[in-house]
Amino acid sequence: MRNRTRRSKAIATGLAAALGMGVLAGCSNGTGPGTPDKRITVWSQENLTPRVAATEKIIDRFEKETGIKVDLVGVDEGQMPQLIMSAAAAGKLPDVIGAVPMGQTWQMYGNGLLNTDIPKAIVDELGRDTFNANALGLTADGGTQLAVPSDSWLQLLVYRKDLLQQAGLKTPDTYDALLTAAKALDTKGRDGISAATDPSDVFTQQSFENIALANDCQLADDNGGVKLDSPQCATAFEAYDTLARDHGAPGTQTVDSTRATYFAGKSSMIIWSSFLLDELAGLRKDALPSCAECKDDPAFLAGNSGIVTALKGPDGAKPAQFGEVTSWVTTKTAETDASRKFIEYMMGAGYEDWFGMAPEGKIPVRNGTAEQPDRYLDAWRHSEMGVDTLRPMNEVFSDQLLDQLADGVSNMQRWGITQGEGTLVGAMNGELPVPKAIGAMTSGQTSPEEAAREANEEVAALQKSLQ
């Protein structure tokens, strides 16, 4: 039984405080399904205030229609691994967790914390054919469905198409074209590219992994052996070093500084997630484009930026795309019937409002229903994006770009997931061996070859510690 009031808007930002306040109330102190009481605790990593409010509106409708009570708790993604393990040790797991990235899903699965029967039942009930096949595969261990995939964001290469056209350059969708463009557009007053180098942020790994996958640089082989020192990875490290150190801004580049540089018109390209798109269009006052042309036309950058989703390196057999699938998971103590009904609602009647809270970064991976196969993708295209100003996505960006985003989910790859190393991927997000190697390399402390070797050694040691 939970000791919460009807609804919690609290954000679990500190373990001791959260446990002390009873925020992490679970449904059972045992190891099996919780006793049915038509009340569930749901953690959500969509913990920004506007998104919590949007989620609560969906939950209000769900409660009225089903009579099931939901205690909603916003949880910070960075603290999630610590919180879930401590809640498990205390016998206070939530029933359902939303917006869970793949690494965390696999970590919980590896630690025996998930109920995988419920996701399978939900996917089967909703119809496997209504989901993106790649999203289902990335959230499954063979025939075991670990989670119900909900939505996705993609890592993008955004470039100034006006500057490329003026210079007579090709679309930077290959290593050769990208490196050529970065060099040619690295001029006085403007860097060739903005790419993350912060050793303390997983965003740096995400940016590098996007480049690495394009050259078939894999974290591990099919036998689980770490392969970050492979020839393909050596080429990827060298390319990233050339981009970030030779043609990027000096000093450590962060998630915020890379965006600020591109928005100020001080760089010609940027590696960033699709969450950039509403800001690029001038729809958020706290992250407005500040280029000289943007003063008269806040949408200048949106109109003069091109986007590459899938990139191809010299050793890559085909273009590859990095991205993230976030999912609904159920814990081993979840109240089965109520949890199932809740997730089915969030993937059905409440789905358009769920991905509609930030459609640029919540691309639906359930395309539609059996009766309306493209229902949700069509609704997503018309979803309003922005914070301070709202505009339908298909009024801001072209159908071609939206097609690229939707298709990107099918092209998405991830290190280690299909090789059965999902638990290692989750652990890497905490230890950050690759961002540390990237930071040392791009600051001139190590060579690309040394960075690849050091990353490989650190990841192999981390893998061994998990065994």
C-alpha cells in the first residue's frame, strides 16, 4: 500500500530526502506482483514542470474512466539508477516507470527488477504490427519484451544549407563531405562545426556514437568482446578529433555551448538531438537564436538549416543513425492489471497528448492502430511544438524533414544493445569512459589512437566488473 496523497508532483532529486518524504512509495514489499488495490505509483522521467502538468491532464482522464488512482512522481534521469536500486532494496519499487531510455531499461532487466510479462501482453494486445519494428527489437532480449517502446529522439547533424550552397559544397552525409565542409566553412568569425567534448556529460558520448556508428565502429562484437580499438573506431576517433579540435570552438564544448554557438551564427554545423528543433524555430524564449539575421527573423535559422539523420563513414556498409527509444517499464512488484491498463491508455487514448508535449523529441514509435495504421504519425506531424510560442510542426518544417525524422527511427542503431550488452551500456552512462577519452583527445592530451585504446580498456574493465 502506498502512503502518498492522491497525486504527487514532487521531483525525486535526492535519495535520502525522497525516501524520507515517502515519495518512493511502492506497491509491495515482496518480490512478486503487488496486491490489487486499483492504485499505482508511476515514476516519469518527463519531470519538467510543463510536462508533469501535461501528464497529469492525461492521468485525470484515465482515473475518471477506469477508477484506478495514479500517484505520479517526476524523477530526474541522472538520478534514476541510484533511486531505483535504493527503492528496490527498501522494497518500495514503483509500479510503472515512463520515459525510460534503453540503457536504464537494460540495467533494470539485468538486475532482475522488471516484469517482462506485462510489456509482452500490452504489445500483443495493441498489435505488434502497429509498432516500429526496430523500436521493438531494441527494447527486447530475443523473445523477451523488456518494455513497451513509446517514443524516440534522434541525434542530428544540422548544417547551414545557405552557407554550403554558397561554397558549392555537398550535403555532409558522409565522412568525406562532412570533413570537407567543416574545413571549408571554418573561417574567421565562424567555426566549421559545434561538437560536444565535455568529459562529464553523456551527451558527448551520444554525439561521438553518432559519428562512430556511421563507420561501423561498434562497442562490442557478437561474442561480447569490447571493440573500441578496432580500425573502424580508430577512424571514428580521428574524424571526431578533426571536427571538434581542428574545426570547432576552443575549450570544452558542452550541450549548452554547442547550441549557443550555432544559434549565434558562430558555427556552420552542429551535432545535437532533435530536441533542438523547436528552439531552432525561435519558439522558446530561454533559447532563442541570436544570429544577426535572427533579430529581424527569429525563424531564419530554421529556414536556412538542413538536417542529416543517417551518416556514412568509409568503413560503413550503409548510413547509420544514433537515437534513443524511451519506454514504459513495469517493475517486478507492479500491480499487474492496473499497470497494464495504464500503459495501454498512455499508448492509446492518451498517446497523442503524451508525445504532443514535445513532439520534436518524442517521435512516436507506435505508428497507428490496426484500423488506422498511420494515425499517430499523422497526428505527430500536426502536433504543436514550442514553449512560449506554439506552431504545428508541419508549418515550421517541410514534409521532407519530417519524413527524415520518422524514417530515422527505423535506421537507428545503438552500441551494444543487439549484442546483448545493454547492461554495460547503462553502466557506461554513469562511468562515462568514452566522454573522458574524447575530452582528453580534443584537448590535446592524447592522440586519437590513444583515446581509442584508453576507452577500450576502461570499457572492458567496466564490463568485467559487471560479471
